[in-house]
Amino acid sequence: MKMEVISSPASLSWTRSISPSLHTPLSFSVGETSRFRVSCTASQSQKANQMTVSVTGATGFIGKRLVQRLHADNHNVCVLTRSKSKAELIFPVKNFPGITIAEEAGWKDCIQGSNAVVNLAGMPISTRWSLAIKKEIKESRIKVTSKVVDLINSSPQGVRPTVLVSATAVGYYGTSETRVFDESSPSGNDYLAEVCREWEGTALKVDKDVRLALIRIGVVLGKDGGALAKMIPLFEVFAGGPLGSGRQWFSWIHLEDIVNLIYEALSNPSYKGVINGTAPNPVRLSELCSQLGNAMGRPSWLPVPDFALKAVLGEGATVVLEGQKVLPVKAKELGFPFKYPYVKDALESILK
């Protein structure tokens, strides 16, 4: 489970018509004419490939990095948020000129002006679970997804987004120390599996003419957030040992890779249906902790006991104390280039 955990053309192939009649002044030299044509062609190509993307969960761990990437590549971004003031702090206008920040009353206009929508919203699960928190974990995902789907479906054909990339999580599969899961595996029967089934079921209600990519995200590793922000303090106190038994599987992905996977899903028509957002080499938690110790220059010998995690996370500790071995079969078939396929390299890049 994730730990954190716009006018629209007919498709994202961006085949907008561009006039072929570029009139070159007779006074241009051959070299100047060539440079003029190259400049115009490049400008037209850039504009033709420009997307307008609406993003929920944009202020979260993955969302922030995705918005930064889209903005850096000169795409138009609309941040769909419940708190404009919070979003403005994260995306100040001086650093993110041109970004639109919309509270719920403005979501409709943003979505109808977008080519694609990325749905990442959901309350983080790395917290103490109470009945009220468990209800909010589920409802925060279902309600936003339902609203986004309804707004897409109710959009007039000419301005309807053609792509929805919607997050879900590897919690869909349940937990196991022995089984291996891919996109074709059945759902589990625990609480997180139930949340994921309903989450995905809501996204699947989007109109069939909208390409839907469901990204089942693993534990995201990155700086200043996600799983490592919760694990490192415990790791330091208990001298860097494994969490619990250490035999549980840890299906992880580097933050940069999950952002790149979502980014690719926006523009590549082959990315549809369920795609596991995990690295190709999951590890048992004991190996993760050993590699984390090496990357931090610390020993890795004293196990972090179950009670310590449960004291911090309550029932939410099951996310770490139980796991699943999930393989990104679809992403590999699609030829997605993982920058960090091995946890050792991922941790070193994060902690250097």
C-alpha cells in the first residue's frame, strides 16, 4: 500500500492541424531560411505535444513531484485541491507560473479544459488506525475518485478528457510471505484489499471512450516523505535492524520511477488497464533494512520489535509488518525503463 500511501483533442496523439504555408521573406539568406524553418518546426512540435493535466492529490508525496515534472516540461497543470492556501504554499506562483489552483467549485472547469486527469488523492495510511481513520482512509479515496469520474463523464464530448490515470495500491492483493502477485492475481480479503477494490471499482465507472490506467502503487521510496520518513527514526533507535520478523515482502518503487510511470501513462496509448507501480526486484524487509543500514553507514543487527511499530502506527503497522511480493509484469512488457530496479541503488540515491 502506498505509504505516503484539459480544449481536448480526440486522443493524446496530439494531431492538431498546423498550416504548412510558412511564407519566408525573399530577403532571407539560405542559412537564415533554414534556421527559420527549424525554429518554427520545433515551436509547432512543442505546442502540439503540450498537455493540459488536472491533478488530484497534487500536494501529496507523489503529486508534488509529478506537478514539478509536468511544469518543467512546459505542460499546463491544474491542481485540484480542497485547500487552495496549502497548495499555494507548495506551488508558489514565482516558482510555478501558469499553474492553476482550483478548489472543488472550480474542478469542473479545470477538468473540462484538460486533456488528461491524474487522480492521486487519498488520506495517508501510515498513521494509527481507529474506526474513524479507517473510514476516512476509504472515503477520501472513493469520494474524490467518484467526483472526478462524474465530472469527466458529464463533460461535453468536445471538451472531455481522453485519459484518466488513477492511483490504487498493491494492498489490492492482500498479504503473503510465499505467493507472487502480478496484474492478473485476485484480490485479497483484508481491509486494504477491500479499500483498493472499491477505489478501482469507482474509477472503472469512467466512460469507455476515456483511456483508463489504474496504477497499483507499491511502497514509494524518496526523500522527505513516504515510507522512509516513518522508518528511519525507528531504524536509528533500534540500531538499524529488520522490522518485525524481516521475512515479509517489501514491494517498493523509487519516487522518480513512479512519477515517470504516471507521466508515460498520460501520453502513451498502450498504458491502459491495471499496471503495477512497483520496482522489478522486490525484497524481503530484512534485506531492505540491511541495505538501508549500509546506505546510512550504520550497523543492521537489532530487530525493531513489533510492539515499537504498533506503538507508532497501531493497526496501521500491518502495512509494514505484513507485505506482498508484487511484480510489474505489465510495465516490463510495455518496455518501461526503470531507473532504479534495485533497492540498493534506490536507497543510495535517496540518502547520498
